[in-house]
Amino acid sequence: MQSLGTRRVYHQNDAVSTLPLYRSAPPLEVRLEDFEAFAVDRLRVLKAISDGLSRGKKPEEMEKLVEELWKTHMKQPKLSEAGNKDVISHFVLRLVYCRTEDLRKWFLSMETMLFRYRFKLQSPEAQRALMADLDLPYKAVNTAEFESVKDKVSQVARSIVQPPPTEDAKFYKVPFEEVPELVASRRVYIHQGNAYVAMNQVVSLVVTQFRSFLSKALILTNRKWTSSIKEQEKDRLTPIVEELSTSYLGPDYSQPRESAEISLKDIDHLAKSSFPLCMRHLYEKLKEDHHLKHGGRMQLGLFLKGVGLNLDDALAFWRAEFSQKVGAERFDKEYAYNIRHNYGREGKRTDYTPFSCQKVISSTPGVGDHHGCPFRHFSEENLRAALGRMGVGNRGMDDIIDKVRNRHYQVACTLTFEAVHGSTCDAGINHPNQYFIDSQKVLQSKLLEYMSIKDAEETIILLANISNCEPAHHVKQKNF
Ligand code: SF4
């Protein structure tokens, strides 16, 4: 087992706060497998925060979400272990996300958001301790000064439907440009360039400081990464770091679920009811052209394997289409090998995994290719037409297009799922095969519901018939 470094991790503010400020990388001893596993867990939290934000969750919902995510992914049996995991995972991801402008921007926003909600969940003593640790250069407003601004501060409180401040309320006087969100939402009284910030608004101050510190730290980490770490760690940490920012964190879907086999005759109706747009498009193109280029064959072929199409049926499926264009003989010679290869029956005999959304979205289809993610690769006009064919109405369509314009492709796909199925998908869509499985679950539960209604209706008709011609005691024998 490899370990990194030789010293123990310390955890700041153990006495009162469970929220570290990540000022400097701790001297630590960490096993290589924890280095990656801790980072993956934190990444799950950050990605879910990003998803929650792009779905427009309200601050109260975000607060609850962050609390749950933290419990689910970052909890450890002992408090000290949880603290170490927190610090280690932050610094590993700092390394992962320092490497490009886009990565830094994303990490900075998500870590700041995480810090904001975790700060709010701290006790008032812990919050004060963190403020002291941050060395915020703001003094609490003294009683005499507070009396002079009390009326104005109360007016602002009333305007945002907050109770007026009590005699012992604590306020901080802060240059107004340091609390931009409070100023923008008119939640503070400003006088002579200073904002009067109440203790319960202090999160804004702390977050501004945290963000600015982390932003500088990411630039410094990037310098160290490019000047030394990348080369020094090229055989050990560098591959892990480079892989982490693009890694897919869900199940691999390489094996169909037990009891979930699909047969050739099912594909057509499943394509209409449960395929995500990327696969539906490939399927339609295959039916239209009787051909798909390599990228499309891989994307659709592995997806079909993941949903439960066995090798024999896969060969029959592709042969039926391709032979119409290139003839059965040429299909057997040139294309069948690839299909067997996908199922691990040729070459290195690797059992290939269906592509995740991340992989599909980051592909670069060329002219004549039909693979890729329509939310990313279609023109707006084509996307609107394709969504319309899936049954998405005008209102849902505008929300989806709005997400696409902001480059939230998976959120757009999640909204599509919800519009088409009339059912929520809280986990968001991360994998085309997950879309399929979730769709089948929704459709099956609707079918069961329908059958029980039908059953009840038939029973009612039966009861009505019985009650029309027989004594009432017969009716009671039917058990609901
Ligand atoms: S978001 Fe994922 S499932 Fe949806 S269309 Fe794009 S690649 Fe397919």
C-alpha cells in the first residue's frame, strides 16, 4: 500500500467548528487509494450542488441538499476521520481543478457554494470562531454608533420582512463593495460607503473572503503543478489527477440488470418510449440510412448491450439494417467483428462499457456522424424539432433550450425526461443507460397504476352488475 507523505493530518478548529478554512495543505499521511476515493466523494457533492443550482433550486432547498449530500458522501465513523477526509479531498481536488481556467472557475464556484451552506449550518459560536480565524478586519459596531443607525437598520429589516434588531444585536461595519450580494439585493443599510451587516448576514462577508483566498490559491497551485508536481508525480499522482476531472461517477452499466433482457422485437417501441434523445437519434438514422459510422455504432451498440440486447440479437439487429445498404456478406466481413469486439468476444476480450453522458457530450462528431449529444451538438432549430417529436410542449421546450444555451446539457436532458414522462428525476441524468432504466421504472409504475385502476373499474362494473341482480350480501364478498 503506497502512502503520500509521512506526517499526520491536523484539523483546524476541532473544538468548535467542523468547517476548515483550507489555508494550507496539511502535513499528511494518506494512502493512495484514499487520495482518489476521498476526491471522488467530494466530487459527487460538488457535482450534485452544480446540478441543484442549474435546476434553479431555492436557497432553502440548497441548504437541505448540501446537508444531505455531506452526510451521504463525506461522513466517516469518527469526527477526526471526517475532518481529515474533508481536508484531504479539498486539496486533491484543488490539484485536479487548478489546471485550466474553466476547471478553476467551476471548482471555485462549487467550493464557495459548499462553504456557504456549511458555514450556515455551524453554531453561532463556531461561526464567530471562523470569523476570528479568517482575521476579518471588521469591528463590531459599538452601542453608541448602533443607536445612531438603529432606525435606518430597522427600516431595511422591515423591507426584507425581518424582525427589527434587538438591543444586543451584533452588527459589523464593512466597506460596501465587500458585500456585493447584500447590496445588490438591498438587504443592508449603507451609510458613507459602509454597509451595516447583521450577524445573521455575516455569511456573505465570510464567503467573499473565502472565495478571494481560494481563487488566489488555485493560481498558485497551478504554478506548482506545471513547474514541478506534474513531472515529479508522472508515474503516480498525475494520471489520477488528470483522470479525475473527467471521470464519470455513477454505475458503469456494462452488464444489463438481472431479469432485464430485451429482444429484437422490443427495440422499436423501446426506442420511442425509453431511449434518451442521443440514442433515439442514432436509432432513427440507422433505420433511415441503414448505416452508421464507427462513432455511432459504438455509442448505440454499447448502449443496447447495456440495456440487455445479447450478442446474437445484436448481430441480427445490425445485420438486418446494414445488409440493406452493403449486403449481408460485406456486413459479416467488415462489421460483425466490431460488434463481437464490443461484447468482449474478439481482440483483447475486454467487456466494453456503455458511454456516460460526459463521454458522449465531450465527443466531437464530424461530417456525416450522428453520434454525440443532441443537446450539445444539434443546432437550436434541429433540437427544437427533435424535442417536439418526443412530445415536449412549448413551455418545457423553452426551459430546456435555456439550459442548453447555458451549456447545462445534462440538466436539459433531465428536463426532457421530466417533460416526456410527467415525472421528476431528482438524481439528474448522468448516463444514457440510466435514462433508459429510470424511464422503464416510471412506465412500469404507470402501467401498474393503470392496471389497478382498470382492475378496480372492472370490479366496480362487476359489483354494479351483481348488485343489480343479486342480493347485497354477495357484493361484500369482493375483497378490495
Ligand atoms: S445528456 Fe446524456 S442521455 Fe441525454 S442526450 Fe446527452 S448524452 Fe444522451
